[in-house]
Amino acid sequence: MVKSAETFSDTSSGLFDRARAVIPGGVNSPVRAFGSVGGTPIYVRRGFGSKIETVEGRHLTDFCCSWGPLILGHAYPEIVRAVSETAGSGLSFGINHPDEVRLAELLCRAFPSMEQVRLVNSGTEATMTALRLARGFTGRDKILKFEGCYHGHSDSLLINAGSGILTAGIAGSKGVPAATAKDTLVAPWNNLSAVQQITDAYKNEIAAIIAEPVAGNMGLVLPEPGFLEGLRACCNKIGAVLIFDEVITGFRFTWGGYQSICGVQPDITCLGKIIGGGMPIGAVGGCRKILECLSPLGGVYQAGTLSGNPVAVKAGITTLEILARINPYAELAGLVSEAAERISRAGGNRICVSRFGSAFTVFFSRGPVTDLASAKKSDTQRYGKFFHAMLDSGFYLPPAQFETAFISAVHTFSELDSFARAAEIWFSAE
């Protein structure tokens, strides 16, 4: 029997008790349950700038930033005004409207690889559409992904590596049909030799290689020199489509995504919540000959009643215009670099700090971390202790070792300095 709300307090622990009665595991996305770090998950009342306020009234510096998209922080006034004004004219139409054209034009200007773009409702929907599009364009069924790279929870992408690099995938979740899993091939991240072996063995069957250009879901793991270029060459060789999942990296490190930094141009790019200022939205874009395979022009079907939602689109246009105007990327990279170097010195050879631009991960292993196997050498229990120590000090990090932390354009030197000092004190006492 479900207890009434009045029998619980509105503390985080009380809300979590209530949630477990009516929500599976008490959460609407698994990592929020604090299963990797222990303890009771926090509940947030509001966000403002670089801070979140818990239901208990604690103010925490947020290094999660809604898992990356809040590059302008919480409740950025210009975005809030734009959303409020747009909502006053309607929350949803299911009909074409001018702003979805403006956002598509902005994205195509930002990404030279994009001649056309289809707006969707999430990063998962973007990657799902990209795979269907690649399969429809090539007439092939198999896709190649990488260990530790997360591309949303569609069936084809919830696959772990098999016992060998040429073995078809084994489902990483119950409910994924074996017939679906067999068409997903898996290679170790940063292992170009493995990729070449797989593409040689299945050269007439692989529709696409999909990769995060910077892995962000086993912690932050950068591509080694030549790796992304090698993926491009493999796709060219076998006539497969190269898909970059820039749901995390798009507009996070620079205008135009990581592809504009590395110089490797994919055939299809997937984008996520950052193009909506943190609101639910996604996009799949690429060259015209591939994108025009989508209905109503082509035979690859994709649809969505809320695609191009006017409120999310307006938030996205405003966010991208602000980013173009203030260009915060160099300053953010400098803040992260200095803090990461201090934490790395404090932790010594007991940790490995991976960083790029405005993102970082403190791995509790000696490093270097170059793939999922080396990431898994991390001491997750030590990370859990570190997480709670930082939480007690007023800093909210991702509640899992194998995730990436982020800062925003409204984080300050003082906040990064205080975070680094708290970490230094913890390591010295450990």
C-alpha cells in the first residue's frame, strides 16, 4: 500500500522513500539513484547560475550541469526570458513554425559537415535515427560501435563487447532481442587495429561506424592521435557511413563541435540537449544525399509529434546565439586546466585526471586511461568516498566514476579554486 505524501518529510531521504513507492528504483534515470557512490540521492529545488539548491536549502556548486548541456549554467536570464515569451504563444503545435528553420540554419552554419538537419526530441532519438538512416542509405545491417561509448538506450546500441574483437555483440540489457544484438559489432576504444580487422571481416555488411569523438560515458577519454582519422579511412574503404555522436561534445568544446577541432568530417552528426539550452531536444544532420533518404523525400521513416517543439527550439536558438557572442571556450579550458593540474598533483600516482576544454574526470587509477579496460581499473569505492567528501564541501560531481564532470560559462575562478583546495585537503588526509 502506498503511503500518503503527508507521512514523509520533504527532505531528500523522505522524497526518495516516496519515489521508490511509485517510480522504479525511485529515479527516472538510473545514475541518479547514487548506486555507484552510495548514500541517499539529493533532490534539487532550483538551479541558479553555477549552483543548485537542494530541498534542504543547501547550495552546491554544480559540476554536473545536467550531464553537460548547461554550458551557460542554470536559468540563464536571457534564455529564461526567451522561453517565457515563447511559451506564452503556445507550448506545442505539431505544425511547422519559423524558429525551427532558424535553428536548422544555425546548426548547418556551425557544422560544415551538415547540409541538412532533422530535429528530434533527444540524443537517443538522434542516434536511433542516424543508424536507421545509415542502414537505409547503404542497404546494409551491421553497425560498429565501441566499448564504453554510450549512444542512448535504443536496442542496437545497448551492446557490450563479446569474447573477441570479431565477435558479434552480446546484449548489455535484458529486453534486447538476440537478432538485434547480432548486428552490432564492438571494438575497443582507441584500437584502430581492431577496427581494421572488423571492417575487413565484415566489409560488405557494415552500414556505419558510430563513435563519440571524445568518449564521455566511461569518464572522459580522449581519442589518440590518428584514431578518428583512421575511422574515416575505414569507412571510406568499405563504403560505410561515419557517425559522430556529438550529443556531449557538440558546442561543449567549441562552436561547431569536436569535428571542427580534430578536422575529421563525419557523414552524419548527432546532437542533443545542448542545442536546446538543456531542454529536451536532439538533431541528426549530415550531407544532403544521406539526409534526403528520410521521409517524406525518401524511404527511411522518422517522425515525432514534438519534434521542433517551439519552446525548446527558442531556448536553443538563444543559447547558440549567446555562445557565438561570448565565445567562452578558451576561458573555460583555462579554469579546468588549472584546477585539474592541482588535483592531479595532490593525488599523485593514485589518480589520473583526464581533461579537455570545459570537461574533466578524476579517475581513481594510475592511468593512463585510454579505453574501457583501463577505465575499469579505477577504484570506484575511493571515488565514492571522494564524491561524498566533495559533496560535504559544497560541490556536486557526477555520482559515478565513469561519468564526466563539466563547468559552465558562469562558473568562476573562485569556485574552481575552492574545489581544487577541497580536493587537495582530502587527498592529503586520505
